[in-house]
Amino acid sequence: GPVVGIIPAAGRGVRLGESLPKAFVELDGRTMLDRAVEAMLASAVVDRVVVVVPPELVASVAATAPARVCVVAGGAERTDSVRAGLAAAEDAAYVLVHDAARALTPPRLFARIVVELRGGRSAVIPVLPVADTVKSVDRDGRVTGTPDRSVLRAVQTPQGFEAGLLRRANAGAGDATDDAGLVERLGEGVYTVPGEPLAFKITTPLDLVLARAVLAAGAP
Ligand code: CTP
Ligand code: MG
């Protein structure tokens, strides 16, 4: 069955602080959303793409969408937007959920995820080692622990799933900070592959400076 990419792009970008919703902010003349869609299609491992945008932008995005891309309205939380994308991916055998905000993700990362899905893994996510030491704290800001950094990973997208598994994971009212978190709660194994530094999420104004500098330096 088909591999369907779902691109949540319906956030407001509060932390970035631009006037436009974040996915519609331009990097060197092209929006983050356009860059994410093009990288996904360029990977050649995705059969079609469902883009999830703020409701008021559905018509204008659909009017210029390339072939194999459909556009649906997102919701208040990212999980609502992913659920809307899943509803528009009825025929999918596998789904790749990928943040528009990871606009510089290299096409090879999509391929790396799909290889593992085709090899029999049901849930596959890209990860990188954690550079900073991470601490847990209580409500007063007092440190309660220092997890061993060698077993920690920072998580990126695209996250790949057997479509039925991600549907089951999203069937409840649950919430998680990533899609794999919901799958983990079902007790299903989630496997990791090496991520890509360029798949970093553009969240803050500093991230935008980095993304534009990367493009100015002529990165692929
Ligand atoms: N997203 C979405 N629907 C939402 C919230 C987020 O589709 N209701 C998407 C964003 O557009 C983004 C991705 O999920 O591509 C990751 O979310 P994040 O980086 O948090 O983006 P925003 O929610 O837009 O930013 P902020 O949290 O700063 O407002
Ligand atoms: Mg957000």
C-alpha cells in the first residue's frame, strides 16, 4: 500500500514571533512548508502528501499545491492536526509524520525511515545524541536528578509508522509531545535511526538565523 506523508503546518508559531503562521515564513524566498513538501517528494519514497494548515489558509494553499499533495484544515493542538491528516490518508499502508518547521530536512532522512518500515519495523523515529547534560527539576527549580546522557536521544521527524498502528495510537484522547509517544503507550516497540543535524526544528528567532545562514552558505 501507499506511503503517505503528513505534514503538520497548522501551528501559529508563537515562539518564533513572526506575523505569519510559522510554516508560511520564507527562508530564502520559499516558505518552510514548501521546502518541507519538496524535500518529502524529492525523497521518492512517499506516494502522496497531506498538508495540514490553519483553516483560513486551506483554499489558498490548495490552489497552488503540486500534484500528489492535498490540503486539509488543522486543529488547536498538534495532535488534532495529525488526526486531521490521518483522516485524509485512508488508503495509507505507512505514514510519515513530518513537521513543516523542520524545513531543511534532507530527502535521505525520509528514505532512511521507509527502509526500516519496509524491513518490518512498525514505528521508526530519527534521533541524535544529546549535547547538553539534562536534569530533572521540581516545581521550585531544585534539581531532582541527572539522567545518564548516554542513554538519552533528541527526537526529530519524519516519524514513520504502520498506518493502522498510528491510528490506534491516536484513537484515544491522549496527548504526547511527539507521535511516537502515543505509540509507546500502546506498548509497541519504537525503533530509532540516526537523525540529521539539518532536520532541526525552527522554533525560535535564533533557529531562523541558523536556517538562513545554512542556506546562505549554500548547504544542499
Ligand atoms: N502544528 C500543527 N497544528 C498545531 C500546532 C502545531 O500542525 N495546532 C505543527 C506546526 O505547524 C509545526 C509542527 O506542528 O510544523 C511542530 O510544532 P511547533 O514547532 O510547536 O510549531 P508551532 O506550534 O507553530 O509553534 P509555537 O508552539 O511556538 O506556537
Ligand atoms: Mg507548538
